[in-house]
Amino acid sequence: MASSARALRLIELEDETSPLWRALSDPTRRRILDLLRERPRITGEIAAHFEISRIAVMRHLEVLGEANLVTSRKRGRERWHYLNAVPLRRMSERWADPLASNLAYGLLRLRERVETVQSNRPAVDLALDVPIAAAPGAVFAALTEDPGGWWGHPFLTQQAVGLSLQAGLGGMFVERWEDGGSVIATVTGWFDKHRSLAVSLVSAGMGVAPMTISPFARWLLTHYDGDWRTAQLIIAILAWVLLVPTAFLVRRAPAPPVGAPGAAMAGGDNGMTVGRALRSPQFIVLGATFFACCAMHSGPIFHTISYAIACGLAPAVAVTIYSMEGLAGLGGRLIFGLAGDKFGAKPTLVTGLFIQALAAGAYFYTRQLGEFYAVAIIFGMSYAGVMPLYAVIAREYFPMRIMGTVFGAASMVSSLGMALGPAIGGWIFDHFGSYGWLYIGSFAVGLGATAIALLFPPFPSRVQKAAQPA
């Protein structure tokens, strides 16, 4: 039985690696791979290293692409080519098992260090392709439901049973507990007053992290001559040193005193089960609004940089638009958190969704950098500001003991919308040659999300009336 499986694996490897031998048989193509190992390059830059014509170089790149050894990405008017190391790894697997491969790599690294041979380290600009025989939804779920299973689990508390990633730009890593609780759900149980502001401040870390770690990583790469392994190790150690002690400071939400007035009514408890909660009108409206909100803003978030480049802005300038959105998002969380406490989470959410829809539609008319910045500030404030409000609204409807499960289910629904927006945006650009319909569609979906949010039922009463004497 084992020999049959081995024979089948060899046949599969033979089919996969046969195109590689043909691609690697030509010295020109091998030289192209040497150039791409140093760093990604555009077509003209590669052609400049050879005496043959540009057309011939393009044909060699086509052969390498058919063998999946080169991955190409279009950036504005330029086409960048990357070395794809996945097929080379598959080729080595035919003769070297994982243990032997790791040992061989270690020995080569030892020789390099002893002989002080300076190798050309690749830049932290990678494009790797690997075919996966599964539906896109299954792959997306596998990447977000248990990221620790692929990249290694970080430290988890004793009561934790897993880790999940909210599928959105700046999505939170949520530690799941065996009793159904999770970090963001626990915060909603700490506060009755100023709950919107509290949740907004906790989630503000998502905006702070990209603004601090990204420059720090860039400085590390410069300081250590592009050694990304050392940079990643330092960041990992720093995260470990900060997160582990901080995790011990996280407290469970206080349980309401037994017999306290309104204890049964707070959060709409009355013995509500998870199944009943997930079938309730409150959850249906919450999930639908969350889905439409993410579907509306994910397309503009992921495609606006490409849109700005298409409008003539330099790539280095275009990426600052995203930074502007992130910076505005910090203020948006604070403003919408305060507004949620003062005017109520539901009216604030409806207002924020409407502003977000207008900002998404306004991108249709932007062409200049100043216009992009102005829209990015409004768009970033609104989409970042409304996101924490969903947890606040969920806490008003559902009891604390099932908040982790209920809000996790709502986040899963929102991740589908987060995945839909970029895919639709790419399809629109491929079929129409512009992003115009993306922003028009996002505006329409935003209006739909606003309309759905108006359907939220009234919050359950927090105070149960005392029994009147007969």
C-alpha cells in the first residue's frame, strides 16, 4: 500500500516537474532566473542584460511563466517579474525528504558563514504562486479560521482553544476561549456606560499597529542590510515581550449579581441559546448590515492605490492615500465611539454607513492627489469608525455568555463581504478597463447597508420593572 502511494506520488511529481526541466535547459532562461533571484525586475531591465532582442527575452519569460517559475504582476504601465520558488521546492522534494532538505539547508548556511561568502539576499518583495485543488471559499476559510495552523500559533492563555483572524483590512486576531468568550467580546461586558467608546479605543490598536510596525520594519531592513529574517525575528521577540505580560492583565467581564434588577434582561438574555440567537431577527439584520458594510468598503480599500496610479500618480505617492485612510481611521474610532455613547450605537451606525457610502462614491470623481487625500480622510474616518459599533449593538441584543459565539458568527458573515468587494472590483477593471463602476457599485451597496441598518429592532429594556403589590 505504501509502495503504491509512493509510486503515485512519483507520477504526480513527474507531471509537475517535466515543464521545469525544459524551462531550465536553456542557459538564457537560467540567467534570467539568476537576475530575478536578486530582486524583481521589469521586462526592459531584463532585456538589457542580453544581446538578443527584447522579443526573444519576452519569449523566454513566457516559457518560464508556463513552467510557473516566473510570476508576473502589472503595476501601472510596467510589468514586474518575480522568481517563484514553489516549483523549485517541489522539484527538490522528489529526492530530498523534508528532514534531509532542512539539514542540507543548515549545512549550506554554515558553510556560507564560515567562508564569509556574501550571498545576494532577496528583497522583501515576493510573489509566489502555488496551485491548490480546492474551492476559493475553502482556501479563504482555511487561511482565516486558524492562521496559527499555517504560520505557528502565538502564545495562548491557558483557557484558549484557538486563534482566528477577522478577514478584513486590519482585521483583529481573536483568541477563542473554551467557554465561548473572546477578547473583543469580553470588552463589551466590562462597560455599561461609555461602551461604544471603550470598544472603539480597544479596536484603535488595529490602526496604530500598521502606522508603527511598518516604519519600524523598514528601519530594521535598512539597519541590517536587507536581512528580513533578522528583522522578522526582532519584531516577533518584541511582540512576545509586549503581548505575553499584557495578556495576563485581561480580565473576564464581571458577572451581574444574582437577583440584581435587570440582570436577566440585560443583553436580552432570558435563557437565550446560541441557536435561537443566530435565528433571531436581530442577528439577521446585524449580519446583513455587517456583510453589506464590508462589501461596500473593501473594494475601494484594496483598489484605490491602483486607481490612483492609473490616474497618473507615482506608486510611492499613491500608497500614501492608504496611510491617510489609516490615520483618519484613528480619529474616526474616537469620534464615532463618543457619538455612539451620546446618541446611541444604532443612529451613529446608520449615519456612519451613509457617510461611508458618499465617500466611496466620491472616489469616482477624484483625479488629483489633494482630492484623493480629502476623500480618503472622510472614507477612513467613516469605515473605521463604524466597525466597533457592531460589537456594541450585538452586546445590547445578546447575553454576555454567548457573545463570543454570536459576534464570531457575525464576523464570519462580514468576512464574506470583505472577500467579495476586491474580487468584484478586479472583475470590473478586467472587463471595463476602469474602476468607475466599482465606486458606483460601492455607493449603491452602501445605501443598501444604511437601509438594512434602519431595520434593527428596539434594544431590550435594561431595567426590569419591580413587581407591584396587589
